Amino acid sequence: MAAETNWYEIDLDKNPANFQPLTPLSFLERSAKVFPDRIAIIHGKARTSYAELYARSRRLASALAARGIGKGDTVSVMLSNTPPMLEAHYGVPMCGAVLNTLNTRLDAPIIAFSLDHAETRVLITDREYSKVVAEALALATHKPIVIDYDDLEFPQTGARLGAIDYEDFLAGGDPDYDWQMPADEWDAISLNYTSGTTGNPKGVVYHHRGAALLAQGNVITASMRKHPVYLWTLPMFHCNGWCFTWSLSVVAGTHVCLRWVRAGAIWEALAEHGVTHLCGAPIVMSTLLNAPAAEKRTLSNTVEFFTAAAPPPEAVLAAMAEAGFNVTHLYGLTETYGPAVVNDWKSEWDALDGAAKAGKKARQGVRYAALEALTVMDPETMTPVPADGQTMGEVMFRGNVVMKGYLRNKKASDDAFAGGWFHSGDLGVIHPDGYIQLKDRSKDIIISGGENISSIEVEDALYKHPAVQAAAVVARPDEKWGETPCAFVELKPNAETTADDIMQWCRQHLAAFKCPRTVVFTELPKTSTGKVQKFRLREMAKAL
């Protein structure tokens, strides 16, 4: 029989009227036209409307284009959570260039590596970071155009490094600049370097499609209605602020900039501006809860707090709820545009007892609506592990909010995408209801006497101790057992306990072979995003 004609494939082609590349840039254009007078940015005493943010972003794009910056060029920024950082998220890709947000906590050699690896054409830098940036520029072989940002709301004393000031640079741009939609939604929009613990970091490349989808995914996941007020406790350099830099323009929300994460400033902003949402690592929760009573404020509304990294202990969740926050646990990686997994809470779980509820809270959860697939597989056979909550495998992602790949690093990209899935490097289990739970990073599993010990499980037990504010567990080399758990513990203010007490506590909550053989009391070394630097702890454990 002759094949039937498929009329759905005839004379129904893509054309400019029915197909446009996805990009988050159009979100700002819409909000500026629909809500031009709505406050887009609060920074100190300064206020910027959506019409002004759009015009300033176009000025930046125009000024960059006038310097010959366009598709395939990298513009790096060394900025804290300030208005120019938001303008860069729109203005840089508006001229076709790629935005590289530098981690403001990095040292000069790593910054120099990033500038050279990205072949940065323009660097916009805050005077607060002049010293380290000057050292990086001296080390770098690539010599970008340097533009200095002077924060008039919070003046800095750092030296000027370039020949032009940011405001003067914008003044030379056109506020009506005819900015570019990407020719292809697969075009790169940003470059984010992973905070590598050994060797040089990898450059993670995002595309316009993924940025648009994750930005909208955040709106859905965070239940953001029209005009939310978002407080920037999360660094905007971290995964482009988990793409919330673009999310707010979807709903014409207000960005409340926070130059420094300090307890008093956070509480003041929460109360003064009616903040509805914020994100941050667990350290931000500790900062809020441990603030002096004089700095805390009564909140007029419940604030949605989104946190990643380790799941918050039940006691912390209860304290946050009492203080006026609803905490939601997210999970993701730089390679997935930030969070792509959410612990989607079910109302029936509210009726569970404390232990059962804590068990549900400890899980990372299920995929974002913007992610196509999430699973746990045996990385050798690439087959899913049983959904029994026990069998460990590697957490894997697939979808449009997975990076394009690693810049100029084909081998690393090929390894990460082996078998058609993104390999996270995180070990976990999948429960019968489909919710995943992390057990460890593959490199953080402790193998003692042939037994696998999850550092996360030991840390969970430590966090339940009433004197413990933060804890991290790593392997310590041991002649007899190969390695044993070594616990690094940070105590709550004014709290006291002993190593023997901590070990006795663990024996009550864990199998004997999982208990720490060593306890060290110290302030935990953390990254700028609040993640514990376990590679440093491993070095400390080896030196004990």
C-alpha cells in the first residue's frame, strides 16, 4: 500500500511569524513596556524602574557594540549584588556577547586563568575588588578593556584599574539601541566557571533556551505571582543567581540588592521592603537565626526561602518557620543552570510525626517542570537502580536546562554526557515514589574496612546534636581500616561540648562502624556560596 501523505509536514514550515528563539531577554522588554514605572531594582536609597533598567541595559549593549563586541565575545564582570550586575545579565547578551560572572571570592591566579581561558574582551570590575583584580590582570596574558564601577550608594576606596568609569561608558550608549535576539536559541548566553577543588575550574556554557526555561521554571517552582520582591542573599555570580536574575522580569518583580550578606541588613531589607522570596545556602539561615535580638524584625508576611546544598535539620526548619519563613529544599549543579530539582512538598506529609516528616524533608526531590528527565543509574551499565530507597547509583539529568558543555574541554564534556545523560557525580537513591535523595559525592564516600559510609548520613546525626551549628565529615587515612570518618564540628555561639560527647551521641544514632573516630572543633571553611570546602578538610584530616 502506498504511503499516506502526512499533511502536517507539508507547507507548515517555520518562519519568523511562528518561530522565534527562546531567550530571557524578551522578558525584560515585556515588563518595561507593560510596567514601565514599576520598581525593578532597590539598591540603598536608589530606585530603578523597569523602563530605566531596559534603557540602561540597551545603553550597555550599544556601548559594547561600539567597541566591536559581538557574537562569540566574552564580557567578564567582577561585581557584587549591585544594579550593574543585573544590567550585565541583559546588556551583554543584547549585543550577542557572552556574560562571564566571576566569583568575587576567588584568588588572583584563578581569576587570571578564567580571563585567559574565556579570552575576555571586556572586564567590568567593582572598585572593592581592585587589589585582587589588579594582581589577576598582571598574571593574565589576555588584556581586556577594563571598566571600573563606582558604587555611589556604598563608596569604595579601591584603585581605578581602567581608563573609563561604568557610568561614563553607559552614557556613550544608545537607550534605544536595536538589540539582537539570538540568531539561534542554542547560542551561548553565559559562561560560569565551576569552583574547582583541584586543578583549574571548568567553564560551563549556558544557552538562551536553557536560561529562558529555567527562569520560568523558577517562577513556577517558587509560586511567584505578579510583582514579587526578591532579596539578593544568593550571589548573582553563582549560576547567574540560579537564573533568578532573569526570572524576576517574567513577573515584573523587584530586585532588592544586597552588597554584603550581613544579618542586620537582611532583617532590615526583609521588613522594610516586604520581601516575598530569597535564596541561599544553609549558612544564610544560620545568619538569620543567630542574629542578635536587636537586629531581628517581625515580618508582615511569610517569606519563601529556597535553599540548596545539605538538607536543613528539622530544628533549623522549625526555627525558620517560627521566624516567618517557609523553607523549600532545591538541588542542582552549575551544569544544570542552578536548581533543577525540588523537594515538592505534599500536604498529606504535614500529618506525619517528626521523624517521618524529617525523612521526607531530607530528600532532594523531583525534577523541575523545566527538566525533562531525572534518574539514578549505575554509571557502568547505565541502567536505573531499583526504586527502593536503598540501592545507590549516580544521579543523572537530561533536558533543556543542562549546559551546552564545558568551554574548550571536549573530553570533560564527552565524559559528562556519556550515554546521553549528564553525569552529576552525586551518589544517591531513588525512593518508591520517585523522589531522589543524595547520599554523597562519589569522591566523598568513606570506605572503611570495605564498608561504604555516607558522609551525609553521619553529618545528619551530628546536626541533631543540640550544640552543633555546622558539621562536615571526611575520610581520614587509617592503617587498619584504610580510612575512617573524621568529623569537623562548628559549635553554636556560647555552646560547649566535648569530642567524647559528640562520639557518644553518634553511637546512639548510627551503626558503630559509621561513627567518627576523630572529632575536630573548628570553623568550617566555606566557599562564597556557603558550601563547605571538603577538599580543605581532607587535607586537614590527612595532617592530623
